[in-house]
Amino acid sequence: GDSVTQMEGPVTLSEEAFLTINCTYTATGYPSLFWYVQYPGEGLQLLLKATKADDKGSNKGFEATYRKETTSFHLEKGSVQVSDSAVYFCALSYSNYQLIWGAGTKLIIKP
Amino acid sequence: GAVVSQHPSRVICKSGTSVKIECRSLDFQATTMFWYRQFPKQSLMLMATSNEGSKATYEQGVEKDKFLINHASLTLSTLTVTSAHPEDSSFYICSARGPSGSQNIQYFGAGTRLSVL
């Protein structure tokens, strides 16, 4: 079946460091891919998405490119801030809208 | 953007009582809503899919008599945890399928922290 695999956390970085959170997927079809973010004590917010191969989703300085050849959707940011500390979830979905989730990666940014 | 409101944000109750959690889509109609449960340091577990005007579809292993879901209008779904016990303590999150044109996106409520004493 379809699945999403994320790198285990926590990921701890210093402020202004470069961030990569790996996400790979297995899919029988052609899903849309998502990154959601959960700040402490809050629900999830959609961070970015990509609907087809080679699409790049971007928001708030974060980027991820839908790579069909490597079945990946890695999240990147050039310079992280303390306020980026959160849990990041990678997910996939088909047009029937049910989300298949990765386990989440906790990101800790130290000043 | 689409906003989903979830209430209450936190509830503490005694064992054996029932707790109702509300999930509202504020600026769009949501024919489909989802209820998740999140355990500490874990991902979201889909409990059920709630469709307006029909019975909810529960995931395997989720007790439908324990977790009652009602989706009586296009903007409101409720989850009632009946006869709650300490093992039901968890973070419950609802989401709504996005409005027309963004239907493969889910918009999430802020979650409800349930503590059963």
C-alpha cells in the first residue's frame, strides 16, 4: 500500500542554518504531496503542496519539489529561525482526499 | 483562507462522563470532515470520516459506539467521547475537506486536549 517515510527527529539546528527534512513515499498512483506544520499546542497548518511531478511548493521560505524519479518530497529552508521550531509532517493524498501521513519530524532551532 | 474552528481547546472530565467536541468550518461548506487522534510524539491516526447527512465511516479498530460522530450540517461535525476513561485521554483534531477548487486539501482545527481523570 501507499506510505510516507520521514527522517526521524528531533532535528536540532542553530538559527540561520540550512534545513533539510527528508520525505520519501511509495504510491500506486499519482498523488498530491503535502507538508503540514504543527506548532506547539496547536493543530496542523498546511505549509506547502505539490500536485504533480517536478512541481515545487513554497511558502514562508520553505520549499519542496515533487521528485517522481526518486519518489521524494524533501523540505528545505535556507535559513531557519527559532520560530520555525515545530513538528513537520509529510503526507500524500489522491483525489479522494484521504491523507496518508508520515510519522512527523520534530525540528528544534536554537538561538 | 478556509478556517476550521474546534471547541473546546482543552477539557478535563471525570471517568464515566461524556465529552462533546465541536468542529466548525467558518467560511466554507464542508461536506466531509475528518476526526484524528494524536498520541504524544506520534503522527495523526485517522479515526473516522464524517459526511454531512450520512453515517460516519470509522477506521478499523475505532469503536463507533464509543466515539459518536454527528455531521448534521454543512458547517458542523461533532465528536462525542462516551463514558470516557483515562485511556481516552489524547489530543483530538478535526479537519475539513477544502472548498470547491481545493478539495484535496484538508484544513485543520487547533485540536482538543482531553484529559480524563
